[in-house]
Amino acid sequence: MTAATPAAAELVQRAAGVIAAKHRGDLDGAEELLAAFPGERARTLGFYLLADLALGLVRAGSGQSMDDLMRELSLLVAATADDRPSERP
């Protein structure tokens, strides 16, 4: 991740807050934080920067290359999608 500006850091913190609120069961708080983003572009940037930072931490901790980490993540996402029940009646 490139050097974060204060505005970008605020977006990342807000995105992290959404995830933290969701995981502690505070769905109303998560919704409020999502609504507090100044727009869709800011929301997308905040979550992108948070993902980039989080993946960098995982990569550093695991010693994997980013390509290997992305390959593993893609397989996990595909497996999760395959495990979900069909939403069709």
C-alpha cells in the first residue's frame, strides 16, 4: 500500500469498523458506518485499501508470495461458493 493520506486512513478505519461491528453482532452499527461513507467510490477505496493492508499482513506473516496467497484465497472463495445452498426454489 502506498503512503496513506489522512482521508484514506479514515476510509480504511471506517471499513475496519464495519467489519468489526458485523463480527460482534452489531448489524445496526455496521449499517450506520456503511452509510457514513461519503459515496460509493470512497466505500470501494476504503475496503480496497483495507484488503490490501490485511493481505500484506497475512503475506508477511505466512512468508507466502502474494501470487500464492491470492491463489489460496481464490480456492477458498470457490470452495465457499460451492458449499452454499442454492438460492433458487
